[in-house]
Amino acid sequence: MARIKGAMMTRKRRNKVLKLAKGYWGAKSKHFKMAKQAVMKSGQYAYIGRKQNKRFFRRLWITRISAACKLNGVNYSTFMNGCTKAGITLNRKMLSEIAIHDPAGFSKIVEQAKAALS
């Protein structure tokens, strides 16, 4: 019986890694061994980055809401507590968008939150 060698799959696997490493500096884009290490590390960075992105945007939205709240004479934590008690279920992303693009609408939301607290 003929011996089957793995040349085709090996070549496929190597080409897949080299394709992912395209544009890397120096030998990292040409040599399989170095490319494999670089691709693995970049995958780790990408995974971590996706988690950090979520944290970063949440911080950004909270900062924007806080700034808009201060213009309406209330601090962020009091406003969010009032929103919860008033039954306003808008998320932070939407609240920050409203604060930027519709300040009058945001003022009405703040008034509702204040009313729910008193």
C-alpha cells in the first residue's frame, strides 16, 4: 500500500498562517516559524483588545452622561438612581447619544429622574 504524506495539508496550514501574517515587519511575514509566533501573539492582543474596547466605551458614555448631568444641576450617580426609580430603561450608550444630539430631551429625562427621587 502506498504511503500518504501530509504535504498538501501542511502547505495549506502554513499558507493560512502566512496569509494572516501579511504586512508584518521583516521575517515575521516570510518565515513560517516566526509568522506563527507573531500571529498567535496578535490573536492574544486582539482578544484582550475586544474586552478593553467594551470597558473604554462604557467609561466614555459615563463621562458624557456625567458632563450633561452637571449642566442640569445633578450628579451622575443621583441621576442614574433617579432613572432606575422612574423606570427609565435607556442604556448608557443611548443616554450619552441623547445628551450629545438632543440636550433638551436629555433635560426632560433629568427632570423625570429628579421627580422620581422626591
